Amino acid sequence: MLSPADALRPLPLQRRYVDHLRSQAPALWAWHQAQAPERHAEALRLQLLKTSVRLEPEAEPKLFAAARAAQGALGVELPLTIYQSAVTEGRNAALWFLPNELHIVLSGPLEDELGEAELVALFAHELAHHALYRAEDGAFRIASQILDSALQEPDAPPSARASALRYRRAMEIFADRAALAAAGSLEAAVGCLLKTATGLKRIDAAAFVRQAEEVLEKDPNLRSQGLTHPEAFLRARSLAAFARDEEQAEEKVVRWIEGELELERLDLLDQHRVQQRTRELLRAALAPEWMRSDELLAHARAFDPEMDPLALESTCDEAALGARLAAEGPGLRDYWCYLLLDLAALSEDSSDLALWRGLELAQHFDGRERLLELARTELGRTKKALEKLAKDAPGKIAQLEQREAKPARGRSKARAASEPAPSEPAPAEPPPASELAADGGGA
């Protein structure tokens, strides 16, 4: 079972969002960092008094005992106030954040329906949110605020919205893991999750974990569709992965949150990674000097403005690059193939040789057959012409090394997905979420 210290360690996905936002949107980060939550403290406390019933420890010993047990387990020793909502329906618990105070609002008959260990898990989940919001000078809270702003703006790019949802899901998995550590029981953590979600009085946690495993077995490429929380079966399966100390548990859980990488569903982190891979692939394609025609260099600079043909290596580790591209998943294989196909389409006299170069690279990420298919359907190459290419290409390449490139023509089909985000001005007011990234399209 996880120790409390391990349970409060941010997930790798959360860390990547913080690092990305802090480095790629420094003005936006600085603005949110300057908005201290303490300035709204009195308004927050007043709103709680208006919308809920403040509970007293003497009147609710069971609730406060569970909350203090969770505090002790996680080391979150701050003044605690518990409220019962007077306006919210359903069963739930929510943290109202102030840095040096704990305010937790309960909804529904949780005290009657949850056992002692389940109540510890309930409070530990909310305390974990608080601990994370305070960590590293509020870095994870700032990331949450920046990403959540995208959901409030109708013109926010899809990548920013996708990032906000994934970050929310990761936050809930993180808090679930802390609940598991504090309660010390998978049964209690899953029981708390399902009783609050369904209202059931009795829960068979082991049976529900098996149900979740069955879902993932039948649909291994699924991704969470939750708007604020992952689906209950994914949360239960994630809890089981942590409780069993499964190998690469965090990576498994992140994969269930993110799903398979697809060009149409890139978030901010995905975009950045695809930009990097795109530049690597184009630089590899142009590594031979005979590929560095004016038209192909101009095309490559649309993706990589700082590309210097004199600095390109004459050789590259094609197998290692292919492994990195393949690791991004089959959802991007067409994109890589279209990048290589564009080089052939843009080469006036040497398109067959540019295609040959693309085929050399494509074989390393299992894209050779797909690129051959695209050469037939998009470029009109016949089977006979492709067979002749395989026979004649080595000799033609030797001759081409002495020739000059011809003028460019045509336009790339695959450019948009890797265009870099625009630079951001230092804002006087919070910059809109639409400035977080420039979304790309697919080939």
C-alpha cells in the first residue's frame, strides 16, 4: 500500500502541465500567481455561512473523528471547519480553498451511509486537493486556474479545452490515491467512491474492480470522457493499480485518462510533442544532401523556422527516430506518412527519389505500406512505377548528388499540426485561454 508521502506526490501528467504552462505562457502564469486567494477569504467564509450549516465537533463526533484521522494520515494539520450544504442535492464533498484553513462542505446523508474508513477516504480526498494547491508555492493551483479558464471562453482552442479536462481528471485520480493511502484499504476507497456516486448501501469493491478490468479488456484503447471526474470504473481500476503496487501504475493511469494520441484531439502537451517529432522527422528526411533542394528546405522551415541546412547531419539514427514515432501510437501514423509524402509531392524532378527517402524512414515506424498506398492514391504512382523506383533509386541518388535543386511548387497538406504557438504579450488583465496555443489541424 502507498505511504502518505508517496500518495501526495503529483502524478507525472500534472507535473508536465505545470512545467509546460510555466515555460510556454510565462505572462499568463505570472498574472495568476499574483492573484492571492487570501484576498477573497472573507467573501468565501460569508458565502459558506449563507449556503450551508456549519457543523460543531461536539454534535458530529463521527465526522470530525474521520476528518482528523485523514489529517493525521496525510499530515495536513490546519484548522478545520465542516459544513453540510443547504443548497446542493446528491451526495458529495467539496473543498473551498484557503491556503491556511480547511473548509469542507458535505452534501447528502454521508454520515449515515458511509462507514468509518469510507469517511476517512472521503475527507482524505478533499485534503489531498488542499495539499496539492499549497505545494510548490501554489504551482498546481495556478495550472488549474489557467486551464479552467479555457472552459469559460467560447473561442478557446480545442487543445486548451482538452488540457483542462485531462488536468481535472488527473487531479481526481491524485486525490483518490491519497484517499486510498489514508484509509489503508482498497475496499474503503472504492466503497466511498461508489456509495457517493450511486447511493447504494452495500458495495462489493472487489467485484466492481473486476468489472472495470473487464471494460478495459474489451476496450483497451478507451479514454476517459468525464468533464470533471473520470468514470467510476476507471477510478476504481486506478485505485486497484495503486493498492496492488502494479508495475508502472502511474503510467497506466495516465494512459487511461489520455487515451490513444490522435491528431484531431491534441492537447497542449501533445501539440508540443508532435511539433518536436515533426521537426525530427523532417530533419532526418533532409539529412542526405541530395534532399536539400530549395523547395524542400522552404517547406521544412514552415515547421522549423530555425532549421539551418549547414547544420544538418548527413546521417541520423533512423531506427531510434522510428521507435520514437511508433511510440506515439498508430493514431499519428498517417500524419507522419503525409509529412513524407509532401516532400515527394513538392520535388519537381526528384519526387520519386524523395518518395524513396520517405519509404526508408517509414519502415522504421511501421508506415511503409501506408506510404506506398498514399503514393498510389495521392500521387498516382502505379505498382509498376513503384517497383521500378525500388530498382533504379540507388543509381539515381548517386547522380542527383551533383545536381542543383529546381524551384518549389505546391503546398503541404500536413503543416498545421506543428505550427508553434504565437508569443504572448505581458498582460495587464488575465490573457484569454485562447492564447495558450495555436491549434493545429490534421492531414
